[in-house]
Amino acid sequence: MSKAGGKKRSTKRKRPLVWIKELMLFESLDPLVEIRRLSFDMGLNIVQGEANDSSDAFETGHGIGKTTVCRLIRYCLGEKTFGQQHVVAEVRHCFPSSFVGAVIEVAGVEWSVMRGLSQRARHYAKEGVPLTDLATSDDPKDFERFTEALDAVAFEGMADRNILSNGESVQWLHLLAMCSRDQEARYDLYWNWRHKRSDSLSPRFTKGKVDAGLCLRAVLGLLESQEPKLRKRLEELENSLANYREQIKNKEQEPTFNVNRLRKKLVEVYGVKDADIAPAEDGELFGVGQAAEQRLNDLRKDVTDINEQLAPLDRQINLASASLLELTEMSDQHDAASEVTIEGNDVLLSEVENLRRQRESLSDLSSAMCQPARILFGDCEHVQARIAGLDDEISRQQKETMPEVVEREQEAAALADQAEQLQTPIDRLRGRIDELNRQKNDLLERRIGLNRQIEAIPKVIAELQQWSGVLEGTVPNTDLNALRSSESDTEKDIESTKDELDKVVSRQRERAKSFMSGFNELVRKTINKDFKGEIDVDEEGVTFRISRENSLAGEAYETLAVLLADITLLLESSATTVHHPGFLLHDSPREADLNIRLYERLLETAFSSMQESRDGDDIPFQYIVTTTTPPSDKLKRDSVTMHTLSGGDGSLFGRQLEVSAATQGRLFEEES
């Protein structure tokens, strides 16, 4: 926690917890080129957009930087962006190296803050140093420490910050939104602090009005720690009650649904005739039990028939299998004998083939030279004699083996033919066995299905009778009774929680009377004594209203009620029990449906109320307003800080902002 966060507070503050002292714009830091400097004091600060109605130099007072001043202040206080998308694009195009700087006092400690306006610029913050020295900072967490100091100071002493819907925590950016609502929100509803069109990227409430009311009351110290817990408990109980009632509804329909389902199942799945219309009670002559027993008898008879068919099938399969085995063995024997005969022929013929290879080898050498005799092998008498001998041997062998080979080949062919003749009855037997097995498997599968039905039908009948009893009320519906008991208990818990919550809210209404009185007083000061301000605190949030005697005021007074509610909260912030920074920023409330005199009276009332709290040079509030309307004569004094913006070089950035052609194209495409 920063030094500021550790200070002990007195019962009344003398200065705002957060005081924007100075806002500066720099075209660049190196070299340091300043564009604009705006100083702000405690109390009322007015930034006026100067209007010019002359025909020569017409100026509306709009588009010169008033809203951007507000957004830059919020940016320096930790918001993620400094304007709508098109404004950011214009600034980055015209001033690509620009920075915004601010001197901000946080609980008496002065911080210098510098944030880049380009897409990847760095951000700086440091205590007790001149703003222009921040560019030398090399600690990227300095700015994070500054926002932590804001958070610590704003919420110091708050017992519980996890007060929002779903147990979410109230954050500094929620509080900043409360103190500086978007102009785009039009000041139409108190809790509508941020508008999605503003591109602020601020954290959004899960439940807008409810969470805004919780946040407001927590800031005022009007929220007991019990209330968020009670609201969460109530939400859980109501969700549980809705769940129980949905379950009860389903449970009440369950008996009828199950009776119809089970009857349909008996008819369509298990073939129990008339099960959909027969009485469910036992003992009925034509009841569903008797219909089911008749179906069971039919099924048992079918099982018996199947068993009687299986026995002859098994005998046929066994006989056919034995015949197949015998024929197969005979065929295998013929095949084996044929192979042996062919192998014997191969042996006989191999001897003749061996002699032929020897003769071919000698013939191949006939043109080679025999070295010892110095003659060709073909001319050698020994070689010629060996070839002649081999020819005689080959002739003799052929005469002896060929008749036997021919005989063996004939025998092998006969054996192969016998084996082939056996293949036809073998194939026929195999087909027959396959068919018999298919018939057997079909019967077995059917028997399994029948047995399953025989087993399932009594269970379905028992379940049907159980649900029929529940439907008739003769059997207790245990689940339904338990749910109804839980429903009743939950209803009692809800009533008890609501009573406790009402007591808590009632106590808080009593504590809020002084706040209500302050709001009513501001309403009467701003308008007249015929009007009164009312505040309603309920479970839906906080509502501020302005009424006239017994009737509500007009639509313009709804806007005024929002503005005066903000100012009332600002005035309450001087108490140390209030978690409000004592800082308020209103962007062009004149444009939000207030007539000029009512608007002047609003600022005059705010100014006089703040002056009443002055302690020497100190005022515990800072109120910054941007406007196109000149202040009234009562506000033209030294104690009101005034800044004027106009067109051209008198605008915030000293020139008309524009975007590049490429950016214009992108924006156009997005909008089209």
C-alpha cells in the first residue's frame, strides 16, 4: 500500500481524496513539446466550449475537445482508453508520439502521471517528482502502483468488497464510472454510468441497476455486510425452488408416462395382446397379468418346439460330418499316392539326366587343348571313347526306365482323377453341413430371444403394476413426496430470508435519511420549495426522483435528478465513512435536456454547497464540468476555475484532428 493509503483519516476531510491538479498534452517527450496545459482547483471547475453565432465565423462550441478532456482525465485515473475509436485514430494520426500528463493528489500525496496516446506507448507514474521528469522512468510497474494507491485509498476501511452479483468485487474503475459518467449515456438513469458506444472498456456490471445500487450504497457506507450474502442466498433458494418445481412437474407426469410406455412396450416389443387396454390390477379376468401369462405360455411352447427341432438337426450334422471326414481322408490318400509316384519318376529320370550332363561337358571341351598331349580334346581317343560309352549308357538307361516311368505316370494320373472325383461329394457334404448349422444357429438365436422375453415380461408387468399403483394412489410416490417436502422447506427458507433482508434494507433506509435529506435540500435549492427529492432503496437498486407536491415532475427533471444525485454523493464524500474520492466529472450536462436557467441554478447550487464546506483555502470536493453554456454572473468569480476551448488553434489539441485515408476506409467499412 502507498503512503497515502496508510494515513489515518479524521471524521471530516478537508481536501478531496482525489484531486486533479493539472492536465497537460505533449506532442512529444524528446524533444519536449507542450500542446496544452489545464490547471484545476478544488471546488467548481468549468471547461467551456466557446460558441460563436456570427455568420462569418460560426462555431457551435462542439467538437473542440471538451469530451476528450474528460476522457483524458479518466485515462490518467486508470481507464484503458481515452476516447471513442474514431477519436483515438484521429489523435494517433495527427500526434503519433503524443502523451497526456496529469498531476493528481491522492489523499494528500502528489503523483505525476504520464500516459502515451500512441498504440504501444509506455505509461509512467511517480510520487513527488515533476511531471516532465517522468520520461526518464524505467520501471514499467510505476503506473500500476499508482492505480493500486487509488484503489487502496478509495476502499480503505470497506469491510467487504465482494458485494456485486455472483460475488464479484467492486473495483476502482466502478467507482471512477460513478464519478465520471459517459456523455453518451445521456444522464437518463442514475445507474447508467457507461455506454458501450463510448468504447471505455470499463468493467460492466452483471446486473446493471442492482449492482450499481449495491456499489452506491457500499460507497455511502449504507450496505450491511449481511445484505449481499442474503441476496446471494435468496437467489440460490429461488433457483432451487424453480428447480424443485420443475422436477415436481416432471414427477407428477412420470406415472402416466411410464404406464403408457410399459403398456406400449408389452404390445410392440413382447407381443402381449391387449396389454395397452387391459386392466392393470391383479385378479382381473382379462387383466394385463393374464394377457402376459398367456403370452408367456406361447413363448415357452415355442422354446419347446425349438428344442425338439434341434435334436434331429444335431444328428444330421453329425452323420454328414462323419461322411465328410471319410471322403476327405480317401481324397487325401489318393493325393498322397499320386505325389509318391511322381517323386519316383523324378528319381529315375534324374539318373539319365545326369549322364546327359556328363556327355555335354565332354562335348563342350572338344575345341580345348590338352596340354600334356598337345592335341585338342575332340581329337583325343580317350575322350572319344568316354563319349561313346556315355551314349551307350544313356541308351541303355532309357530302354530300362522309360516303360516304368510311363507306367508310373499313368498310375499317378489315375490316382489324381480318383481324388478329383471325390471332391464333388465332399463339396456337396460341406454345403449341406453349412446349411444345417445355419438352421441350428437360427433356432439357437431365436431360443435366446424367446428366453429373454420370458425373463423380461414378468419384470415389465411388475414395473407396470408399481407405476399403476402410484398413479392410482395405492403406492406412495417416494421421490415426489421428497421433492414436495424440499419445495415446502425452500419456500419457508425464502420467506425467512426475505424477512431478514427486509429488516436489513429497512435499517439501511433509516441510515440513508440524512442522504435523502441532502438530496431533497439540493432539489429545493435548485428549483424551489414546491419540489422535493426522493430516494427509494429496494432490492432492484436505488432510484432518485423529483416530484412536485403529489405528482411527478417532467422528463427534464429526471435528468436533473441524476445530476443532483451525483452532487449529493459528492457532498457526502467529506465524511471519512464514505468511500467516494470527492471528485466529480460531468461532461456537457446542458446537452442532456436541461433548459438554460435550470442548468445555471444547478451549477450555482453545487458551487454554493461546496463553498459552505470551505475550511480556509481547502474544499473537500472537486467538481469539473464541461459545457457550451457560459456560466451565470454568480459564477464569474476567482473561486471558480475557468478554461475556454474554441475552434482552430483554440481547440484542445490546437488544430482540427483528422484521420488518414486508410483509417477512413476502415471506419466506413465497419459502419456500412
